[in-house]
Amino acid sequence: MNLNPLRVLLVGCGNIAGVFDQGRAPSDVSYTHAGAYTRDYRFMLAACVEPDDKRRREFMDTWGIPAGFCSIEEALGFGQQFDVISICSPTHCHAHDLEIALRLKPKLIFCEKPVTASVSETRRLALKCSKANIPLAVNHTRRWAPDISQLQVEMQAGQWGQLRSVVGYYNKGILNNGSHMLDLLLLLVGPMDIVKVGKPIYDFVPNDPTIPVWLEGPQGVPVYLVCGHAEDYAIFELQLVFSCGVLTMEEGGMFWRERRALDSDTFKDYRMLGEGTRRAGEYPRAMVRAVDNIYRAINQGDLLASTGESALAAQRICERIKQKACAL
């Protein structure tokens, strides 16, 4: 047992903070901050912040958290050190919460995405964290999924051949969910230019439309973001077309479908896609891996897989897409 666990302050007690894991067995994988920290003996949930009194009490009871505050300012006056601060509050609260979190001088801040709703504000706060020598991790979750890391290796080694095109399917806002998709594309494909945007679809909140877009990656690889509608169902899927086959991430990374190219049994000299296989993805392991990365970044100097800078790169594209779409 670790006698000196890292003390965690959770800011916000909603779904991603811990609610998604409530009622699940201790042996189940963790999808939330509280769930992942609780299952890792190297951390201790020391306190939480939540303005809703009932929700805060229930959250504290569920996760065995000894101290609770209605605002992060109260935590500032608590007089105790927190090693890690997880910002899980609504996006419009992030800038304020990050400012106060910096005054608490933790060893690391772990913030939900987007860091803020504007590029300039995200840039300012990321720079402020850097100047304070406080690492900023941003929860673009798939950067911690083991199979995404493995796919990076496979693509760089040419195991799928040449990348021919990419199609991403998403809904619920270019910044809210689109930033996840663009961050993943920056990781796998590389820098992208915007070729054309379509008309915005307002399917989530008024100031964050879902926008179809055609981008172009290195060597002119076409990348298309195709829109669903949040009122119908959730969708977050990615199809990568390679010279050796097609690889598709389904259900946000819960499953992967592989179809390799092979010689046709029916048509002489034709190459076809095989029936392929569908396997479980490793996205459920991402949050646990994020927390492990945080521990190693603090104690061993490991690089963070997802940072304020990488999040800012995705948000810059989101903002440019939105500006072009709103000008139509």
C-alpha cells in the first residue's frame, strides 16, 4: 500500500467526474476521473467541489471523499495541498477554475476538453500553466487508448500500406465532439489544411454547431468529417482507407473492424476487400492509462500523452472551421 498517495481535488461532480462509474462493480473498467483514481492506490480523493449541495453529498458518499466545497475558492481557503486537480466542471467554468487551481499550486492539472470555448483563452491558460511549471493534461481520451498507440506504430511502419483517405463521423458540436475527432486525426494523420466546409447543423448547443468539412493531410490525403444529428443517436466513428485494406473504429473505439485486401475468387486479377473481423477495442482502458500517465509524469518525468499544446492545436482547427461555416 502506498503510504503517500497523491492527493486529488475533483472540481465538478458530474458524469465524467464519477457518475458514469456509479453502481458499477469495482472490477469493471473505469470511465471517469473518480473511478480511475479510486482504483489506483497511488492516488487519494482528498476533496471535491460542487455547487449543488445534494449532488456533492451524494458524490462524497459514493466515493468516500472526506471534504467537499461549494466553490473552488473554498478549496483555496482550505489550507491543504493538492497534488492533482481534475477540472470536470462545465466548459464555461473552466477558465475561472483553472485560474484558482493555479493558485493552489498542484503538481499537475487534468482538465476536461475543451479547455475553454475560445482559442485565445485556452492559449493564455496553457501558457500560464507552463510559466508556473504546472503540467496541463487535457482529456482527449483516445490518446491514452492502447490500440490507438499501437495503430500509430503500425501506420509509421507501413503495415497497412499507404493511407489513401479518411472519413470521420461525428455529431454534438465541432468543439464538443469534433475536437476529439480532430485531435485523433492530428495524432494519426498529421497536420491538415481546410479545403471546404459545409453548412452548420445546430444539433447540440446554439454556439457549437456540428459542421461537415473536407480537409487535406500530408501528401494530399483527403479527410472528410461527416455529420450525424445528436437528436438521433450518438456517433463517433473513424474509417481509414489504406492501400492494404480498410480499418474502422466503431462506437467511439469500443470496437474495431479490419478488412484486408485479397485476391478475388470470382473475378480474375481483381483485388477485393475480405469479410474481415470485428474485435473489441481498448478505449475502456484509456482513463486508467491517463491516470497512470499522470502519476509517471509527476514522479518520473514521463511526457504526457495529451497536453494543453496538443489540445490547442485541435481547437485552432475547430475555430477556423466554425469561422468559415458561419460565413456561408
